[in-house]
Amino acid sequence: MDRMTTFRLFAFAMMSAGAANAEIIVRNSPSASGNDTTRATWLADVGISLDQVKNIVDFEAGFVINQNVSGVAGLFPDGLVITDTSPAHEAIVRTTGFGGSNPVGTMSLAHNEQPFLELEFPMPGVDYLSLQDIDHTGTAFIVHFADGTQHLFSVEGTSTGGNSAEFVGIWRNDRPGIVRIQMDADGDGHWGIDSIMYGTIGPACDPDVNCDGAINGFDIEATEQAVNGDFSNFCQPTADLNNDGAENGFDIETEEQRVNGAPCF
């Protein structure tokens, strides 16, 4: 049996209530002292709590001083690759090198003014991302979505001494997944990022798993079968499960992940 015929459409639970194709939501702390408040607002945008953030990279564990991470695959969860696209420079984990500012904690990722410092995610991308940017006069962001479109925005500069890192949070809203973010702090000799948080929001769960019009023991049975690898009791799909703009193998993977992760069953 074609497994694609066994899957059901599950809409994303956390889509914006606004019009289709609404722009992404960006939150930028006005100062380091406002990071906690701005982060809380961003988490509310996404619809999760801090302990539900899927991935957090803080460079405090698993890295060494002066480690070059540029373009190195396998260092970060869920396929994230961080690259300095300027051939003359690197993205280096450091304890210093952020102008007059401190890293967040002990170590952060240092960069310079050359474009771009780039964060890239495998298709179909992530739904949310945040970071703290350190010691710069202003940073331009280019957000690339899974459908090939882009969104440009800038954040204001930070202080240039002490604990200057400021929170920047992005929620894709009802745009496709975020597959790449490019950052350009043109004019800054030294700046950096840290405390990168990112992940996806799973599709909503329908308790009527087998689509028979009733919520009962047959749905439990269908779920148990799916966990064991039998998807034959799932409904006929009608659309794009992972919201990447196409019905393809990624939708199969999305449904398998939903069933095997099963936070809603």
C-alpha cells in the first residue's frame, strides 16, 4: 500500500489568527535589562514556555576556546550549520573579542563586520528562533523561508561595554518554515551572538485518529498500530502536512515524527 494514502491532514495549531501570509513577528529587547521581558513576549508569540524550547545553544558546553565552527556540520542539534560566508574570517567560540562587551556566560560566538554570519536549517526549516547579539551598532537580518521568499529587518545597536547582549526573537507566524538567517553588522570590527534557541511547532492533534466520526477505543487502537509502524488506519491526506508548500516525502516524515513523538496521544 502507498503509505502516502494513509496519512491525515493535520493543520498547525499555532498559526496566526490573522490574514494568510502575515509577516513574521520580530521582538528586539531595547536593552540588556529588558531581555527577560522581551523573551517572555516572544515565547507568548510562539505559544510555548521556556522549558518547551526544543534546542538551546549557549556555547558553554561541548565547545573549546578559539574553536572555529564555520561551515562545520554536526555541531548543532537538528542540522543547524553556522557559517561565516566571508572567506577572510571565521566564526570562533571565544571568551573575548566582542569589542568592549562580555560574552554571555563564559563563551560566545565571535564574528566581525563582514557579511554574512549565516544560520542554516534543513528543509522544511524551523518555526521560531531567538538569539542574543553582542556589541554592535546595528544588525541587518535577512530571513529566508522554505518557499524561497525573504523578509528583511534590522535591530538597533547594543551598548558597547559590559553585559551588553540583547535578545532578538523571530516567530514565522503563518509564513513557511525558516531555512536560513543571514546577519550583517556592517561597520563593527567585533561582535557576536549567543543563547540561540530554535525549533518547530508540531501539527495539531485530532483525537479522531481513524476518522470514523467518533472518539473511542478504535482511535487508541489506530494510534498503537501507527507507533508500531502500521499507518493503515490513518485518514486520507488532503494537503501539505509540514506546510512547506508541497506534498512529498517530508509529509511522510512529519506524520511519522508526530506519531512517534506523540505528545498529544
